[in-house]
Amino acid sequence: MMAITAAETDHRKGFETLDREVEVDGLEVTGEIPPWLAGTLVRTGPARFETAQGSLRHWFDGMAMLHRFSFGEDGVSYGSRYLRSRAYRALEETGSLSYREFATDPCRSLFSRFTSLFSPGITDNGNVNVSKIGDTLVALTETPMPVAFDPETLDTLGVEFDRAPGHHSTAHPHHDTARGELLNHVLKFSARSSHRLYAQSGPRSRRTIASVPTRHPGYLHSFGMTERYAIFVVGPFVADPLRLALSGRPFVEAFEWRPELGTKVWAIDRHTGELRAEMETDALFAFHHVNAYERGDDEVVVDLCAYEDASIVESLYLERLRAGAPVPPALPVRLTLDLERGSVQRRLLAEAMFELPRVNYGRVNGRPYRYAWGGGGGAGGWIDAVVKLDVENGEVSTWERPGCYPGEPVFVPEPGAEREDAGVLLSVVLDAERGTSLLAILDARTLEELARADVPHHIPFSFHGQYLS
Ligand SMILES: [Fe+2]
């Protein structure tokens, strides 16, 4: 396959295809890795952007590659493999796209386009996130089609899952550790569309908790979870289900930005399924929730990375990214929900770009918290810093290096530590001047660089990953 030629010295190399799978036992490490760090970071992201017909259209369309960084007494090992999803295997066999991706469609008749939306013909190209359903590790995209894989070999396993009750899900499920379940949202398109909350504890165990009907089904990439509620914040980037099925345009192009509809906020009691409150605020667009928690019986705090509108989706078309066009920044925004009155207050937590957020999940998700980490900076039009945000006082600190473009910083807590921010951040960084990537290991409290492990090639920008201890 052919790699697109992009500038060698800026972030655009992050959108070039990686045309090999590798297994490297000992990466070259500079600095000191904390001895308690002995698990594996597994990430997924788009890594192949071409078919026989040419380039895929959107960053989110790229074929998923899994990446593994394992820490041990012998140092850091790295492995990469393309996810052998049905979508990937079909592309390998035919040279063409056979499944409907985010913004690129296979060439098909009207009839098969219809069936490809409302049948299992939807893609399973798990390029967005990895998670665990029961004991099974899965790669996820935004369809209800998880693909199981082995975290050591990165081999794709042929596990069949019960289908979620809808068409468009999120790759950001929440863990309900008390019940041993994964909670997720799924949007069902129909003449009476609905946003649904469901729980899953294994490949064959799934239950629908709630279904909220909507006249304007909106795109949702993640949601908030408190001890009692699931919070859906749905901006006015909405689709007409009939147009989605019949317009002949790719999935995301059936959505339009309609700010006059405002942003809907639903608080669903995740234990009973009751819709506790339905609220509305001005139009905003967000991919990522940072955290959410309750304050008393009637108040919920929801933090998210918010855009003024949905133009970020257009700015992530590969043609624009490869031309170096800047992307609009997400800012950290707090919504305070009054469940009794049904009102929403909104304020900026900091005047700083903040995307791909992570928190000390096991400790603070759904609870009051103070720290979040993410990608930021962005003066050059792309994420070029790791940012630590103190959500109490809006203080921001950064880690940055010339010509370096970090990805999502995954927080790993230091075992037994008292402070919420005691631990490390693991971020895959593109060093554009060298044309290769590295894994940066930062002190999560100070953002001091503790160590780095050099990868012998570039790793295309990936979205999300998880640390397995
Ligand atoms: Fe995401």
C-alpha cells in the first residue's frame, strides 16, 4: 500500500499509513521507569488510509491498528497488529471498502445501502477505543460491533456478542464495578428514534435499562456516569433517519448542525431506568465527557470538552488535515444541572484547549474530583502539549517539546498512593523532526518527563487506549 507523502517536520505525518506490523522486544529507553509500572498499555487507532480507489475520506475511516507497550524487568516491548475485523479482511481481499465507515461508503446500490445501515453490514472497524466486556478485551468503534482480541499477541479472536439494541453506539462505555457491568449508550434510528442506555456483563449478557424517545436523534460520542445517573448531553448535530438510510451519503454526512434546537441533557436513573430530568442548554458540540458527579439530591456536575459547533467533524477530513488546516479547539466546560428545576448553568473551567481527557478513573469517575489530563496547546493547529487541568481553580500546566505531538495521556495510578494525581501518564508522541514516535512516561502530578521509549517508526495518531495492570 502507498503512503501519502506529507510534511516530515510537522504533525501531518500522524495521518500517514503505517505499512508494517512489528514486534520489538526492547525499545531504547531514556530515563527511569517507575518499578511499579509493570502492566501493558493497549491502544487502537486508524493506521491505514488507502484503498485501491485512493484515500479514505476522513480520519475516523482509517483501518484500526492495535498497539501494545508492555513494561517489565527487561524494559519496554512494543507490538502492533491490524485488527482483523470483517471490514479489514474484506479490504485485504478485495482492495475496496465493503462496509460503511464514518465518512466513506462502499459503492453500492440504493437497496444495499439501506440494508448496510439497518443490518449487520455496518462496520466493525474498532479504531476508537479498547475496553473489557466481562473478561474479554475488545476494540470498539461507534457501531455496536465489538471485536475481541488477545492483549498479548494482539490476535483478533472470533467472539460473537449479543447486538446492542440500536445502530450507533459509543466507544466510551463506563464501568459499573459494583455490578460488574459495562454501561453504554446506543442510538436507535427509526420513525420514533430513541437514545438508549444498556448494560453488558459478557458476550451473551445484555439488558436495556432505559429508552428515551427523540424527534431529533443527535450524534453522541460519550456520556457521563454518576453514582446514580447516566447523563446524555446531546448537541444539535442531528440526523434525519430516513435521509440517513436513503440519501446515499456516508453516515456522518446525514447529520446537520441545527443550533436552534439547543443541546438536550437527559439524566437517567441508571438503577431504575427512570428519566429523572430532561433539560436544555445552548448549542454545543462535544466528543468527550471528562467526568460527572452528584452534589446533593438535585444537582449534577458534568464536565466536558466542548466546541462551539460541529465544524470539528469537517476539519478532520484527511484532505484538510494533510493540507495542514488547523482544527478548532475544544475547551473544558462545566455544566451544572439542577434536576429539580430542570435548568442548566454553564461555565468555562479554563481558557485552554483540552481534548482526549483522562482522569484517575478507578478512584474519581462519577465522584467529586480535582484533576484531569488531556491534549492541548494547539497554537499550530494541532495538539502539541500534554495538559494537566485543576478543575477546582482552572489552573493549567503543560508538557511540551519542540516538534512533538502527544496523543491521549492515559493516567496510571501509583499503587497505594494517597493523592488523586499520584501516578504516571502514558502518551504516544509523534516526534515529527525525527519522523518517529515514542512513548512518553510523565509524572502525572508535575508533568516532569520520567522516561521515554523510542519506537523505530512513526505511529499514526491513535484515539484511545487502556492500561492493563
Ligand atoms: Fe473518543
